[in-house]
Amino acid sequence: ELQIYRYGSSDVFIFLVREIVGQMISSGVKKLIFQRLLVLCNNNITPETLNNLTVEQLHEIGLSNAKSNYILNLAHLVSVKAIDFDYINSLNDDEALKELVKIKGIGKWTAKMYLIFFLQRENILPYEDGAFLQAYKWLYNTKNVTPESISRKCKKWKPYQSIGARYMYQALDRGLTNIPFKEFRE
């Protein structure tokens, strides 16, 4: 499988393409569709290879028309150098989020995944993420998952909210959320 967690403009591109593929679907489906995309691109996902594809070709491997358009838009913007990832990466968390969501197809969820997992930023709270919310509900035995409530409760995690979120993902991945947790009851 393609290694994408290195720093470089092509790796940034591949990471964002993978995250667009994974929006609002399970990790298993994300992996399957991304593997199909790799095959379609002859294991060489670049702006150039994607610019040679059509929405219909991307739709045939399981991408929605919207995601297909988002990926082709990103490929175009990167190929014409309309996005400066070095600049975005140099910004603080809030400024980087604002810049990333200006790109069509990259919302707060995708931008936060980029900051947490690609740039390794330590203080991002991904309350838009379903997996995070599932683990959060388990940890705090709550159904209240409004952004305000989560931000207030997780304030004590600062300045390491991303690390706390990673623990939430691990708890979910390891099946711990299937066992009642009584430590942090409200």
C-alpha cells in the first residue's frame, strides 16, 4: 500500500485525496475505494494522473459524483499551483483550518484529519468525526455531543486534544467501547 505520511507536496495531495474518499463512509469502504483508485491510476496518484480521469471513471470505482468532482478540483488546483501547502502548513491551527476549508470538498472534518494525522498537530478536537463521538459518548457516558459541550468537557485536554482524540480512536479500534466505562461519569 502507498505510504502517505511523509512530508512533501505529493504526499499532502495523496493524503487529502484519501480523506475526501473517506468522507462519511466506513474505514473498510474507504480502503476498498482507495485501492480501486490506486489501480485506476496505475499505483501513481498524482494531480496529473487524476487530471486524465473523468467523473464517470471515478464514479465507476464507487465514488459519488460530488467526491469525484472534489478530487478532480483538488488535482486541478494542485497542478496549476493554486494551493500552497507549505504556506498552509506554516499557519497556526485556526488559520490552517480556515485556508483548508476554502478548497471545495474539504470541510472541517477533512481539514482536522489533515492537521491531526498528517501535520501531527497536538491540539485539534475533532468533534465532527463519528468515530470520535462514539468513543466520547462511551468515555463520558453521555448523549450530549454538541460542539459546545464537547469543547467544554475536553478543555482539560488542552494543549493535547489531538492526543486525547487519538486515545479515543484507539479505544474504539480495540473494542474497549463495548465495555461499560465508569471512571468519568458526569
